[in-house]
Amino acid sequence: MTRSVLVVAGEISGDMHAAQVVRALRSRDPELSFFGVGGDELRAAGMEVIHDVREMAVMGLAEVLRRYGFFRRVFREMVELARTRRPDAVILVDYPGFNLRFAAELKRMGIKVIYYVCPQVWAWHRSRIQLMARIVDRLIVIFPFEVDVFAGTGLKVDFVGHPLVDVAEKIRAEAPIALPWPGKLPVALLPGSRVQEVHRILPPMLGAAAILAQKFANAGFLIAAPSEAIADLIRSMLRDADLKGARCEVVVGQTRQVLKQARAAMVASGTATIETALMDCPMVVVYRTSPITYWMARLLVRVEQIGMVNIVAGKELCPEFIQGEASPENIAAGMEPLLAETPERAQMVVGLEQVRQALGEGGCAERAADVAWDELGG
């Protein structure tokens, strides 16, 4: 009888990470079948996609509330599908608002729950730590400190390394490609991957670029966009911005090459800070969100830093400029010592190397597949 696995990856990054694990599992058992929520990567890996990740990926409380009916309908449909098809296991990838509730339902059905890429319960909703221990059979984490978060709960936790390590190692080994740097001192801007992020984060970054251009005449700024849609938005914002002579260009789909070549970067808080660290690029961390979202986060968040690079480092290795502090003047002041040979830059380079070592070696997907394979009975 063919065994099956239900996978729920509700975001683009989860789709990519899950697809690598699915491929590794199928290499162990080509007859193993997969179905669930995912995107192009999981579809290419051979999974039957019931709901596409593009339907599921939203950002911000307001958008979630507007689409509450849709998410409720998908949730009920996936629960019923699990009940009728009875998969041998479920692999849930991050996406806690949906997946933790889903895990509880599957646990009640007696279906084995494997959770890959731990939700940031250590940052907020710490009550979910005990909840996860009750409803998850095996937790696969990608940050080393997350193992200790669940110490004493009885939950079996495996650190497998970060999935971006493999990608970074490949790019680091490749020869640089030609990029349209508009100056000999290359400075990268990573304002985020979502429209809301770019609208809020790019303006102060551009303001900082204008200030830095007055101090470094040879500076050239390259903005890394993840898609043509975001690139078009950035170009429209550049046309309306007062750059005061700062030379800015946009490049699509070359974020890691941009970081490999940049002297330093302004980076939106999130996974991009890990990508930047893995490319050994000094950075400042920038983030702005809506006032209500920021207010709620201040009430809930229980970590001193919000940049993942700093959380892994255990200190503010890279300066953070959040909400009201994310002014052009502050960002430029944080960037300035990173563009010259300074003690601040040297200290950060050493710290980034330590972060890179902490994130583990390549082969994350294979190790995650080993864990899942063990839970499936081998």
C-alpha cells in the first residue's frame, strides 16, 4: 500500500524549504505520495497541490481579518481531506496561525505531526511552547538556540541547520556576475519582498542613500528586488524620490549576488538578514510597519532584538533601526562606518562569520528528511 504525507507550506519560503525535503524523501521511497498546500516548488517536486501558496500568503492583521472566511474554509477542507485520506504523517512548515490549529486537529485524529521550521514562539506567544509539546510529535528546527527553547517539555527536537546555507555556499563558490552597480563603492538595499514592506521601508533607505552619497562620492546603490512586480514598484518610488544625486539601480532575482559584491547593506528585518550574514556582508537592519501592528508587537514580543542575525548572535551585532528610529539620518550613521576600514566593520565581519558557523553545515534538507523518514518508520 502506497504511503502518503500531507504537507502544509503557506508561504513562498516554506514552499521552497518543503520541496527540498520532499525530494529527499522521494529519493528514499519513489512511491511515497504527497498532497496539501504549497506552490510551484512543491508542485515541481511531485506534490499534489490542493491550495496554492499564493492564495495563503498574507501579511498583517488587517489582511488576515479581511480574508478570515477564506482561511476558515480552507482549514475545514484540509481537515476533512486528512480525515478521509488518512496520511501516514503530516509535515507542517512554519505558518503558525494556520498550522498550530491544524496540528491540534490532526493530533486528535491520531495522525503523526512533524513540524519543520519552528514558529517564533520564543519571541512571542511563549504559551505555545507547551502547546506545541502536546500536539507535535517531532520538531525540526533551523536555528541552534531553538533546541533549548523546548528543553524539559518532552518534545523531541532536532537542529538540522539552516536551509539557506546550501544556497549561500553555492553562490560564494561561484564567480561574480556582472551587475549594474552605478558606482565603485557598492551599497545594497534590501527593502523587503512584500508591497507593504517596500512602501514603508524603502523611503528611509533612499533617504539614507542620499546622505551617504554626499559623503562617499563613489558610492553606487543597487536595490535587490525579488520579483518584477516589486521591481516595478521600486522604480516608481525612485522616480518620485529626491535622491540628491545618489545613483540607484534595481536588479531582479540576484539578491545573493548583490550581497556577495556589496561593501555593506541596508536590510529589512527578516530572513534577508540571515541571507546577508551568510554572504559575509556587513549590514544595518531596518523595519517599519503600521502603527497598530507595531503597538501590538511591542506588547507581545519578548526578545531584545528583532533581526534574526542578532538573535542568532545573541547580541546586537548589526545596528537595528525600528519604526520611529528608522530615519534616513540614523540609518546613514549606522552605515557609514561599514563602508570604510573601521574597527566597527572589522568587529562585525568577525561576528558574521560566527553566525554563519552557528547556522550549521550544508545538507539541511537531507537531515530534515532523515528525521521525517525516521518518523515514517523508515
